[in-house]
Amino acid sequence: MTLVLGLESSCDETAAAVVDHTGRVLSNVIASQHDLHAEYGGVVPEIASRAHVERISPVVEQALQQAGVTGTNIDAVAVGHRPGLVGSLVVAVSGAKALAWAWGVPIVGVDHVHAHLAVASLSVPGNDAAAVAYPSIGLVVSGGHTSLYSVESPLVMHRLGATIDDAAGEAFDKAAVMLGLGFPGGPAIDRAARQGQVAADALPLPKVGADAPLSFSFSGLKTALLYAVRGQPRRVDGKVTFERDFGDMPEQQRNDLAATFEHVVVHTLIDRMTRALHVMRDNGQRVEHAILGGGVTANTFLRQRADQWADEHELQLHLPSMDLCVDNAAMIAGLAHHQLAAGQVDDLSLAAHATGSV
Ligand code: KG4
Ligand code: ZN
């Protein structure tokens, strides 16, 4: 048996996990920092990196303990080293180097976005992963990314389209601030939307240029929501003010806007996946599986719609279990097993990068 310890600290989750060569997750420890960033309505990079430094050692210890192993049982240390906040990434990268050096094992640098799609082949207790057939269509929807892939194998992914402005999760987070629903916004919008009614015409469907039909854009939708909540902006004494604040809007109306916003985002995601599927099938690719990953895949409505969509298009759908949707280190260790098998290992010069591989 080969065991990989994975580390992850690219944004506001400090995580460590132990995964074996079959994709079985022996432990998956995630320390989230949501409480530290809530009052700012978004992740503050300086606060995030300091918190990672405090948490990384206890998180690693817990992950080893829960897996019932010690450092001597670990065959490689994997780390998400791109993309992300550099000040955050360097914490797990430095930790991984120290452990790999101390234990005399290889270090494997993993692309965080690609790793979100590697969850499809992980087994967690009570949830055995079904085998993935390639090529599959992949969608990563998270706080930092909204990207569509033609997934040729766990190691070969061709990006077909991505957001040209905000990521879907970022849009959820900003929308929640506008509606006064708190941080992180995705789960808050999800809860509010369950109490609301979709008003089809209240918000526009995002449009993208005919030259980039597989791309996404959420910034116009965000602005439309801002105006729907606060009215038209006016300039008074050189300052921009609005007609009203979210507190002036009855709760039911805010829930309805949350439901409508969620509906538009999910509709857009499903629409682009459909277009991408047609492109792949028209190119002669036999696509029978779809893999979704990233924090936004925790969304109740997206999970329902993705299920229906997969049925309509005769696809086997791989949706992560809830604890593998958000940032975690099991996905990092999972992808690292494939890299190790292909001889892709790094050395102690491994660097952190803000941008990812495409
Ligand atoms: O994958 P992730 O943990 O971090 C990044 O790699 O960015 O994704 C975090 C994002 C946040 O924007 C959060 O609001 C969103 O995932 N999210 C959700 C839900 N749960 C988390 N968005 C919609 N509905 C949810 N239930
Ligand atoms: Zn992520």
C-alpha cells in the first residue's frame, strides 16, 4: 500500500489528508477560517496566511492520527502549490518541504483546480467512488474558478472555457453581502433561496460573446442584483449613494432575489456544460461521464439540476460528497497518486504560484 499525505492552504482552508493508492481517504481534516473573515465579507490575504501558519502543524498531526499512521508510513507528501493566494500557498508548500525532507520521501506539487476534479476517484467511508471513464466533461466551480474541461485522464485536462470576470462562488459571496446574508455567501444564499420564489424577469441571464461561447461572465449579474436591492445609484456631493439599503427590503423579497440569483447562476453553468458537451461530441469524442468539483457543487439547486442534466444527456455524473466539495487536501493527495504513478515528482525547489496550469 502506498500512502500520500496531502496539504492544502491556497485560500482560507488549512487542510491535511491521508489517501491510499486506491483512492481511499483515510483522513480528511479541514480547518476553515470563515469566522476570521466574516466581518470583512471576503477573504483577507494577510489574515489567511497568518492563520495557516498557526494551524498547519495541528492539522497535519490530526490527519496522521485519524488515519492511524505516523510519518514513517507516508510514502510521499503532496501539496497544492498553484493557483491561489501566494502568501497562503507558501505555508503548505514550506510545510510539505519540511516533512518530505525530514521523512526522506518525494514531494509532489499539485494544481489545485485540476485536483477539484480528482475527487471523482476518491472513496470516503460510506461512499465508494464509481470508476470514471475518459474523456469526461469536467466543471470546476469554486470561489476562485469557473472552468470547463475536456478531461482526457486525471493528468490531462484541456480547458474549454472559463470565466472572463468573477468566479461563480465569488459571485455568490458578493451577492450575499448585497443581500445582507453574511459570509461565506454560497451556503447563505443556498439557505435563503430554499425559502424564496424565483422571479424569472428580476435578473438578466449573463451573455457572452459569440466568439467565446464556452466562457462565463457574472459581473453584470452582480451589478443587476445590486440595483435590484438598492435602487439606482445617484451622485450626491461627489459621492455615489443608493435609494435604499438591503435592510429596507422585506425578508421574503430578499429570499426571492437569492432564489432568482441562484437560478440564473445554475442555469448558466448548465447551459455552458451543454454547449461544451456538444462541442466534445461533435468532435467525435465519446463522452459518457461528467465530473463536477469545487465549493459551489455543494449548492442544493445545482446538485438537483446537474442530476437531471446528466440523465437528459445520458451521462454518468460524479458529484463530490459534501466534505469533498470545498477546499480539502484529500483531492490533492488523490491527484498526487496519479502523478506519482506517472513518475511526476518534484524536489525541494518547488515554488508557489498565484496562477494555475490551464
Ligand atoms: O472550492 P472552494 O472551497 O474554494 C476555492 O477554491 O475557491 O469554494 C468556495 C466557494 C465560496 O465562494 C462559497 O461561497 C462557495 O464555494 N459555496 C457555495 C456553497 N457552499 C460553498 N456556493 C453555493 N452554494 C453553496 N451551498
Ligand atoms: Zn478550491
